Amino acid sequence: YQFASMLDAKVSIKISADHTQAFITTQSAFGGKELAYLDILTAMKDAEIDPRFYDGTVIADILKTSPVNSKQFARAVQPVHGTNAQLLFLVEETVSRKPALDKQGNKIFSNLIEFVIVEAGTPLLRLVPATPGKDGYDLLGEPLPATPGKELNFNATHVGSVLSNEDPNLLIAEIKGHPIIYRTTVKVDPVLHLEEVNFKSGNINFDGSVNITGDVNSGMEVCATGNISVSGIVEKATIIAGNNIVVGGGVLGKELSKEEKKALESSTVDPAYPSVINFKSFLKAGGGITAKYISMTEVACERDLTVMEYVLHCNVHTNGQILLGQDGGKGCLIGGYSHA
């Protein structure tokens, strides 16, 4: 009876259901033909595996080592999905600063925020377009489609910014002003708009015009090269404008104590301030000043001072006229010093 026979080496290949992985199993020869590279190539051809996708290093190791069981040796080329479009904001609205120190070494917390000014032509926002991605292929050579990235609507319609002539994906400033960042665009406004000036906003020093819809709190300063408009009240604060100042409410000051007056005069080197300071509120305009009322305030302007109700115990110096009682107000001038 025959009780033994020579067996050639065997090789079998199994492909995953999604055709993205292939596994090889080999059996050693028993007196017969040893496993050869051609045997593996033939098995791959029978399994319809595209020869571009097998790992030659793995096959070389299989031929050198003992039999293997379900060893992965081929893998599909996975698709590279596209990236979504992105908006890269190239400017900020404000810049935070460290607190400065006064002469006594105390930290000054009213100048921690600086509002950014951009010149015309400054890059504001760049759109990085979505990419389509790159298709992959399974082990049979069939394409694995890539998912394209999502496009993003690029809003370039705001006043003050415009698309660059050299780059349709770059938004630049059309005018000089303050950048305002929105979700899909950046606007440049020649006017800085604020709800209120307080310790949260910090003192304002702006190259342009400033519009404040609320109040200017006690101890704050607002300086601008253009106009300054305050819809609310200015209370024991400093307002300096290169052009006009308009205060929809009133200006409330307070007389300095001897100690406060001495400290303020010794610490003030800004030529915008008068040489003699008596009150905690100070208004100075390169143009005119208009207010509902003004109380205990240093006032200086190059053109007319127009006050509806009263000027009470103020030091006023204007190179224009002092106009009181306009638009039906009481028009009182009480105490203080006035020069027109």
C-alpha cells in the first residue's frame, strides 16, 4: 500500500470583501517543488490583484521564512480626501498690551487695549480654496473616489475692503481705517464704533474718527485725529479731537483738590493739556465743540463752542464763538472763565 507521496508547496490568496486588503497563506513542500516567486505571481493573477499594489518586501520575506497563515501582503491605495476651504484672517481688531507703570510704580490698567489701524492696501483676509482630493484604487484596480473639500462663500462686498487685483483670493483694505472682523469677511471703517468707553475698552487713541453710542466713564481718555461723537454723558474724562467733538448728553466734571491738581500738573507733559488745570474733565478740539451742557470742565476749541443748556463753572477758551441756548435750550453761562 502507498503510505506517502511528494507534495509541492502551495499558496492561496484571500481578498477582503471591500477589495482593499489581500492575505496570503503558504504551505511548505514535502519532497516536491519548493515555493517560487512565480507561484505567488500566478496566484495573484488568478485572484485578479493589480500588481501595482502588492508589497514586494513582504513577498521576499515569505519566500525566505517558514510558511505563513493569512499574512497581509497587498493593500489598496486609499483616496486622499480634499480639504475644506479656509479663511485666514491676516489682521486683528485689537492688540493687548501689558499694563504700564506710573511714577509711583502702580500698574495702569486703562491702556491695555490698542485698536488696530490698517493702511490702504493692507492684506486683511485670505481664502484658501477647497481641494478636490485624489482618487485611490482597490486591489482590482477599480477607483476609490475621493470626497472633495467643501467650498466657502467669500464675502468681499463690504465698504472699505476690496479683492486684490493680483490675487482673487486675497481681500485688502481699500481705505485707511479700523478693521472689523466678520465670519466671512473683514470691513474697514474710517470710524471706530464703541458702545462705551470704560476700563473694559481702555483709553482710546485712534487715527481717525470715533463714535461712542453710550457714555465715557470717569477717568478715561478718548483721543482721535478726526471727529469724536458721544451719544451719552462724558463724566470726569478727557476728550481730545483733531476735528469736532459732539456730546449728545452732557459733560460732568469735578473740581480738583489741591493734591490732585498738583499731582496732575506735575505728571502731565502732553501739550494738549492747559498749563493750569482745575477740573477733572477736559475737552479739546481742533474744530468745534457741541454739547447739551458742560459742567466744571476745561474746554478749548479752534472753532465755535455750541451748548444748548448751560456752561457751569468751566474754563473755556475758543477761537470761535460761544453760542448758548441753541435749539431752544436755556442758554446759561454761570461762573468760571470764558474767552471767545
